[in-house]
Amino acid sequence: MTEGITMTPVIEVAQARKDAEPVQRDIVFDIQKLTASYGKEPAISDVDLEIYRNVITAVIGPSGCGKSTFIRCLNRMNDLVPGAKIDGKILYQGDDLYASGVDPVEVRRRIGMVFQKANPFPKSIYDNVAWGPRVLGMRKDLDERVEKALRGAALWDEVKDRLKKNALSLSGGQQQRLCIARAIAVEPDVLLLDEPASALDPIATSAIEELMDELKRDYTLVIVTHNMQQAARVADMTAFFSLDVDEGRRTGVLVEYDETAKIFTNPSDKRTEDYVTGRFG
Amino acid sequence: MNRDRRRRIVNRTMEAVATVAAIVAIAVLAIVVISVAKRGAGAIGWDFFTKPQALFGQPGGGIANALVGTALLVVMACAMALPVGVLTAVYLTEFAPRRLAVPIQVVIDVLAGLPTIVIGIFVYALLVIGHTQSGIAGAFALAIIMLPLVARATQEVLLLVPSTLREASLALGVRRWRTVLGVILPSSVGGILTGTVLAVARAAGETAPLLFTSSIFANSVQTDVTKALPNIPVLIFTYSEQPDPALHEQAWAAALVLMAFVLVASLAAKALLARSRRKLVG
Amino acid sequence: MSAVPTSSPLQARRHRLRGRLGDLGLHGLTLAAALACLVLVGAIVWKILALSGDSFDRFGLGFVTGRAWDPVKHVFGALPFIYGTAVSSLVALVLATPLAIAIGLYLSELAPRGVRGIVGSLVELLAAIPSVVLGLWGILVLGPFLAHHVEPSLHSALGFIPLFGDPQQTGQGLFTAAVILTIMIVPIVASISRELFLGVPRELEEGALALGATRWEMVRGVILPATRSGVAAAVILGLGRAVGEAIAVTQVIGGGTRIGWSLFPPADTLASKIASNYQGAGSGLEISSLLYLAAILLVLGLIANLVAQVIVRRFDPLRGARS
């Protein structure tokens, strides 16, 4: 775990956050006995979790523990993977996301996602942000909407003079912020971030982290990260996933879920403690 | 809400359109195959394969002369196209400097895209005007069509050969030519074979290059390659232009034989390719 | 220096010499083969231009606009065949392009995993059917069907458009040729399109879907724009194929020098005019004129080919998106 900006011990980072504002408990996702499998093998099993409004929830754990699988269940992105199967329930504001008759397109429109690798469309910077609103019929005041999204993603000042330039001309960190702008331009309720900074340098990473703190006021954020420092810095709540090895089968399970400070300073599970103190993974 | 419903309907419609398009393509294939099989099967029998074409206006007869001729033409074309195609591919992947690789690549692509009738009339101008039609001229025209196919297929498989294999051999102090002939080409044999089978399938059914080079031929089995060789494609072509229903039936039967050969060869090549790819890439 | 230690220096040198000769030999041999390809294309161009010389001297560029093809009076012109080539190819392109793109999209985006390979192979098999077999089917099955069912209904429904004139009796004509050409180029364009669509990075597709776009919106907004140059090149390759196809067209187009609006009457293309004279031409001038037609065809084919190659190499919107 050498990534991150400072090498301050995780515990200190987390303790510094301990006195941060108290966590509101307004449930957005109520996840009950979630099991997701590709083919016959379950990738995660029996996950129970509540995710709260206007809070940053981090999902951490060793690689292969199903963090990405988990977050992709939340906006039905796994529907696109052939052979993927979901059991259990995910209630989003009380409604079952996987109930029959629920349109995954509508789900994804409300629950936005930012991916590990920045994936701007091969279009202009402006069109990248404007494409979603256009498709969804939010054509009114499109310019203002684009500006607002770019400001929201802390990118406006850097690109306002070259909105017509191809998005692929931006740097990696800028591309990732553009993807965040693209996601918030359609005004989702939730933003899922799947290791959004794993391919970025420390400066770009810190820009994204500051941005997340800003976004928290308007959105509910769930971030997958393999970087404990990052989770300790940005998250209010942290879920620790681990691998259960059983008869040669490796399945991701939720080990512990609590306020970030508690997870990093006083975990109640031995496996969490081993992981956050660096004795594992 | 209304807008979302419209979006969903548009999406469904487009998905349906794409699915129907694929069904149409398969239906056309099925219709062609079935109508050829249905009309051609009746005339197929022992005699059809063993007897040569009947004299004009007489009933019966088969396609023995055309079968022999087509086999000869394709074998000769192979003998011409295979070495040149494979060696060109070896040059492009192993030796060529960029300056030469680009124009040669362009030329091969151009050759692959030339209208076959143009190739036919070129060989006509080169070898037939002033002489006569001949099996050699026909085979040469077919070879020009096979050449880019063989070269491309070989090139593709040569590029698949892992560079570690190349380096391993060169690191042992083995000379480049030994590396190419002893290591690289042998590990690409499967791919080259696939390309050859596809090229043969293509050449066996080509008519345009033969019209001007090997189309005026005898009704008997002919093995003298300095004379025009009877062949299946031209036989189908000329029969199809005749009003006589008996000849149509023969044309259907010959078409069935040709199509069966081409389709089986294509499928075999595909299977072969999958196997040799697995061997190389793992 | 790195010679085998047990052999004497002389032997080592002989070894090295043989090795170098081998390298030179193989290099030279392969270079000769590659140059043979260059020479071949050069010879094709040169020979065809040289032999069309007589006709070019006689008619000049006016050949292209000449409407007569009269071996008796020794007057030859290419316009009717250029018209036939243009109309049959364009109609085929209009029919084939949407169909091929739709098939490409089905194969890359929609088809369930088990079906994908089978359907893809079947579409490719359609391209493997020899053109003479397709032409036989066209003249004896498709032509009569079009003449008796499709052409009359097109005429009665859309007859006010001059393209859909009086139906024909035999089914031999431009329209039948265009349909046959469509069948020939759809699998080519569809196969290339499928590869292009599959080449669009998965992350881009997910990026679009994660915004709440439908599959079609994702296709229209991301996949098609990202692949448009490749698809355009594929369509041009298909066009080149349609322009150059001789046999199947000769079988179904009927032959003639008419120029008019209706798609149904018989005509000839450049390629079919050449092919239908295979049993020999009357005079040296006629042969030269046929080669002039071939020269036009050659130029068209070269242009289509090179344009397609340039498009593919120069304009790739995804350049930079793939890493």
C-alpha cells in the first residue's frame, strides 16, 4: 500500500476524521442477502448492507474479493455480463431494483457510475457531457447544464476555452473528471465510483478526492478502492470485503461494515484488523 | 414518462430490425442452398460424375471432363500462387523495411480488390491473343486471384508466431534463414493450409478469369494443359444461358456439386484455423 | 568469436559463409516474390492500357460519353455500361448498407453467445457461394419471382416514381442484377462491420449505458460514430465488389444499351459487357474497345480500393481511445 499522497499511517488519517459531522442514517440502498455469480461460481455471497444518503461509503478489500462485482450490482451493470446472475434483494429507496418490470435503463439513469479506466467518448469535451442530457431529453438550457456539470467536476476552468476539442486530448486525470461531469450532468441520485483514481497520479487523485467531498452534499457516493489511505481519507462509512476460501472455492463476503474511523482504529473482526494493519493482502 | 416510453419502443424496434436482418441473411442462404439442392439432386448419379458432357443436343451426359479440368486448373494455379504468396508474406513479416513493406502491402490489397473479369482479360491479352486458350492461361488467371488470399493468410499467421519463439532460436546462434525455415514456417503450417484451402475454394468457383482463357473446350476429358480445359464454372455459366431445360438441370446439378465443395472447404478451413490458432496462441 | 569451440577456425569460417549465403538467399528469394507481386500489378495496368490504345486513339475520352455499341459500323461507346454499372451498384449499395450494418450490430451486440458464432459463420458462408451459382439461381428462380411478384407490386404502389416503370416478363434486368449484387456484398460489409463494432472498447459502451442510455442510443451515440470511417471503408469495398462483379450480373441483367429511369428493363454493366463477349469479338477495334471498358473498370476498382485504404488508415476516431 504505497499509493496515496502522504504516508501518514491509516489509523491517524481515520482518527482525524472521527470528529467529523455525525453520519445521517437515511437509507438509500438496503441490500439483503445479495449473492452474485458469473456462471456457476458465486463472486460474492450473502451480503447485507445499508447505504446512507449524502454519505461516502467506501468498499475496500483485497483484489478478487468481489468489490467491483458488488458495486456493479447497484446499478444493474452486471446485467450486461453474459451468465451473470443475482440472488437476494437490493432495495433502492424501498423499491426492489431487480423486481420484474424494473427497467435497467431507468435504474442506471438514476444511479450513475464512474469507471476504473477513464472512458470518455471519442467526441468533443462539450459533447461528452451534453450527450447524456440530450439522449434523456433534457435539452433545455443545455449549455448551462454542461457548464454546471463541468464546474461540479472541478474541470470548468481548465477546459472552458476548448470545449470543442476532442476529449481524448485531455490528461488522464482530466479525462476522469470529465467522466464524473458526464455522470452528474444527467442529475443522478447516486454516484458509484469503481476505483476512479487507480490509474491516476497523486495530484490528480487528490483532485478527485477533494471533488468527492464536494459532491457529497448533493449525491450519495459509493466508492470501490483498493487504497486504504484513500478510503480513510474520504469515506464516512467503510465496508470491508474479503475472500472466503471454502473447498477451493473463493467467494467474496462482507466481513465488516461500520463508520470509517471504527473500521480503521478499532475493528471488531480479526480479518479486518489484519487487513488494515497490513498483515494481509 | 411519455418520452421514456418512446425511447424504449425505439430501442425495441431497432433490436427487432437488427434481428430480422440477420434472419433475412440466413434465409437467403437457406433458400439458395435448398433450391440448388432440390433442382440439382435429380440429375446426380454415377453417370453424372463418370461421363463427360453429352454432345450438343443429345440427352444424358455428365461433368467428368469438367471435374478433371477444374481439378487440373486448381492444382496448377496452386502450384503457381502458393510459393509466391508464402514467400511474399515471409518477406513482409521477416525482412521488409517499412519503405518497401507499405507499397507491397498496398499492392496485395489492390490485387485482392481487382475485378476478376479484369484479371481474366489481362491474361487473355497476355497469353491468349495470338495463341489459343489454354489450361495454363486459365490456371495463371486463377493463380492471380489466389495469390493475395494466400499471402494475407500467411502474413496473419506469421504475425501470430510469438516473438519469443523467434528470439529463442536466434539467441541460440541459429541463422535467420534457418530460424525462418526451421522454426517459424513449420509452426505456421496450419494457418497457411487454411489460407490455401480458402483460396482453392474461391478459385474452384471463379468463372470470370476462365471465360477468356479456358472456355471454348471439348466435350471429352482433356488433360493437355496447352489446350483449353473444360471446367465446372464455365459449364454452369454456358448452360445457364441456354433455353434448354435439360441443360438447366445439368447446370443445377453441377452447381450443387460446386457449392457443396466450396461450402465444405470453407467450413473445413474455419475449423482448421481455429485449431492452428489455439496451437499458436494457446 | 562465438564459433563452435571444437572446430578449427577455417571450418568456422566456412560455416559462417554458408550461414550468410543462406540468409542472403532466403532474403533474395522472398524479395523476388514480393517484387513479382509489384510487377504483376504493373503488368496488369500496363497491358490493359496498352491494348485499349487503338480504341482510345479512335474515340478518345469521348468513348466515355458515347451511347452506341455497334460492331458493324465500328462505333463504340461506354455510356450505357457506365450507366448500368452505376445504377446496379448504387441500388445494391442502398439495399445492402443498412442491412449489413444491422447484421453487424446483431452479431456484435445482440446475438446470444451460443447463437453468435453460428449465425456469423452462416453469414460468411453466404459470401462463399460462387457467383456463377448465385447467377444461375438469379436467372432461373429469383428473376422470375421478382418479375411476377415484386416488380408489379412496386410498380402499382410506387409507379409514380419513374424508377419503378413497367414490370418485365423475363425478370432479366437491372433490378434483378442489383438484388443479386446486394446478396453478394451484404456478407462482406456485415463481417467487416461486426469486427469493427466488436473493436469498440467495452468501457465506452458501459460508459454510455451507465448514463441511462438504451442499447440503441448507445449504438447511435457511441458505436456508430466511433466506427464510421471503418464502416465507410467497408461499404466502399462492397461498392468495388459490386462494380467489378461480372458473372452473376451477366447472367441476370439481360444485356442491352438502353439508358432510362426505370430499374426493371435489361441493361449491361462494364463487367457484364466484357464477359458476354467471351466467345470472341468481331474486330481488333472491338477487342480494343472491350479492353477500354476493362481499363475504366480497372481505374474504378483502383480508386475504390485506395480510397477505402486511405479512409481506414487516416480517419480512425478511436485513435487514442484504444491503449
